[in-house]
Amino acid sequence: MSFDLIVIGAGPGGYVAAIKAAQLGMKVALVEGDRVGGTCLNRGCIPTKTLLHSAETVREIKNASTDGIHIKDLQINMEEVYEKKNKVVDSLVQGIEGLVKGNRIELIFGKAKIIKAGVVEIAGERYETKKILIATGSKPMIPPIPGSDLPGVVTSNELLAKPSNCKSLVIIGGGVIGVEFATIFNALGCAVTIIETADTLLPNFDNELSKKLAMTLKKLGIKIATKSIVTDISKNQQLTCTYITKGKEEAVTSDTVLIATGRKASFDDLFEPELNLKLENQTIWVDETFETSVKGIYAIGDVASRGTQLAHLASAQGVNAVLGMKQQPAEYNLEIIPSCVYTAPEIASVGMTETEAKNLGLSVKVGKYNMAGNGKTMIAGTGLGFIKVIADAENEKIIGAQLMCDRATDMVSEFTTAIVNGLSIHDMTSIVHPHPTYNEGVGEAYENLLGLGIHTIPKK
């Protein structure tokens, strides 16, 4: 049982890498300890976005009276909501298994251990391979808060696993996971409170996006406490989160507490102790080709030291890593990676923010379009949003964009294309955007870099 490549982990990084390797003529084994698709498909991106779709349907029904549609009796069956989520996940899992089989990849279920370079043990059986690719992803990070092990205190894994009929939810962490779950459960009729340590929600995003998101969530009735630290979780009849905010001790009760304080690389018991791979910031160190400190062993995605925790980045890294193994040039530019947040409205960002560019000493031009003036936005009744594009003032090349509006996650790729290809303001203003679409706002933002936006009211 000898292979050219054994990939450990069948998430979006691992299975994509395995397929690419098979297409290049390598004999490949793909090892998975659970279900193919990894965290993203089974406990992350896909189930979360399926629930978000249901939540958005509820929100549209509740607001339908503004369109002259009146619905008297709205009923939410959480069992059926989760059943829809499970069907979507199962269908995609089967699709990936079909792709793996179709590419003649050996799919092996079981927990893997790397004995040494070229040798992997799975369920007591040893396999030889020329190269090993680690794609074991990440797992929820649990901070050392007293009471975090109480019943009813959960991570996203548990909250997605089975229907929750909680009437009140406290979310510890206002990052991407936290605000998406807040959006879901608020729409489904749950009282939601977010407690975040940083000054703003989404602390790694553009400050304007973070502030407007907080305004939007508060308008929906979600309570937000930033600059706050949870000190204790206790339980009597309900769970109680005690936290310090502005120097004062506060407390909030709920049926459920979601810990959404981030994720950490998952590689427990993956190596023989003698292997001694180099680590960096609790991840596996890799070089620019994704090779670890042990020759012939590679790592990609959340478990590796390069990049951020994004499924699409893991897939791109997997392809580039395999191409590197075959001494072929990389396919993807990994320097420019879009980030998406599936709140209502959606948020997307790519490249530099205005602040980041200025901190690097760059002179910038900023084009911004308020989506309240966009026809499709008016029809949908979701006016609080904008599109902002950043260009280098010297060479007029596009270097960043931030969007907060309906379909933001679909539209951000146009900006990614512009940045990766070094396109200028004039390159982008030459594009005709169809009417009526949300995408017209992209064209207006580009025009406003030149001060020529036709549908933008001039500043006095």
C-alpha cells in the first residue's frame, strides 16, 4: 500500500488538493476521521449559511407588510429548519465522495498518525507514501472562563448539531462566527446578547463596517457589549454570564451561552513525538511552498502558519502546494484573499482598508457609494449599506474594497480581480454594469474615485 501522496483531512483544503494531485497523475489516498467536507461543510460554512437562509426568509416574511403582503400566522419549526440544513450538508458530502471516487482517489476513514516522513499509520495499518499533506483544519477555542463546561454552554459545533429552541442566547465573541449566529437566532425569535472584548464587533475589519454592523444589529434588537470581558459563567435556573464593562460588573442570563472566541489549529496526536515538527503561534510552520520543517511533509489551511482561517484560502493553498510538489508554477495569488460575513446586510472585504494603506505611507483615493440610492436596494428595503473602494493615488491602481450591502459576498470578486491584475480606476470605470442591479453600486463607487458618480449627491 504505497502512494505518491497521502492527504490527511478531507475538508475544503484536503479534498481539493487530493483531486488536483490525482489530475496530475499522482496515486493519492485521502484520509478522514469523520465525514468528507471537514468543518466547513459539516460544522461551519454550509450549515451556518443554510440556517442564515432560513433566518432571512423569516425576516422577509416579518417585513412583508411593507410590500403589501400581510401574513397573520408565522410558525417556525426548528426541527424542519435543521432537517433542511442536514439535507443540504448530506447532498454536498455525497457530491464530494463522488468526486473523490471519480478521480480514483483511495478514501480511507480513520484517525491518522504520521510515524515519520513517508509513513502514515491509520487504524493500526501502515502506509508508505512519497509525500504527506496535512489538512486537518481547526477546532473551537475555549477560553479559561470558570463555568465554560456547564450544560448549555456550547460552541458552534454543538449549536449546529441539533435543533435549539432556546429563547435567549448570550454569545461570547463578536467576530464572524458570533455575529452570524446572532443574525440567525435573532431572526428566529431568540433574545440575543453579544459580549466582545475588543472595541468593536469584527475587530479585524474596516472600522466603518464594524460600526455600521453594530448599528444594524442593535436596530434588530440585539444587545451588544464591547470592551467587555466575561469573568464567570454560573447556572441556577438559567445560565448567568458575569462580565466587566467600563469598569463595572454586569450580568446577563440566558438559556444558552455560545462561546465564539475563535478557532485553533487541530493536530492533536497527529505526530510521533520524535518527529518534532516546527510550530509557530500554535500552528504548523510552513515555508512558501507549504512544506514543513520535515522534508516531504506539507501543511495547508487552518492548521498551517500561512494565511487566515478561510475555506476558499485552504482550497487555493492545497492546489498551489500540489503544483509545487510537481515543480509546476502556482495557480493562485494567495496575497489577495476576500473575506465574507453573512449578516443582513452582507459584509465583504478584500485588499487594504483606508487605514491600512495610510499606515503604510500610501496616498490614497477613496470612492464611496451609499447604497440607499440604489434601485434594487430600495426595492428590497435594506438601505443601510455602502460600497467603498480604495485606490493608490500615485498610480491609480485599485488596492482595496469594503462592502456592506445585499449581495456583497457575490460582488467582492470584481474587486479581487481588479487588485490581483493591477487594474486602474480608468480600467474599472470603463465597465458597464447592468441595470437594475446591486452591482451598479460597484460602478458608482469606481466613478466616485474620480468625483464623477452620476447617482451620488455632491458634497457641499
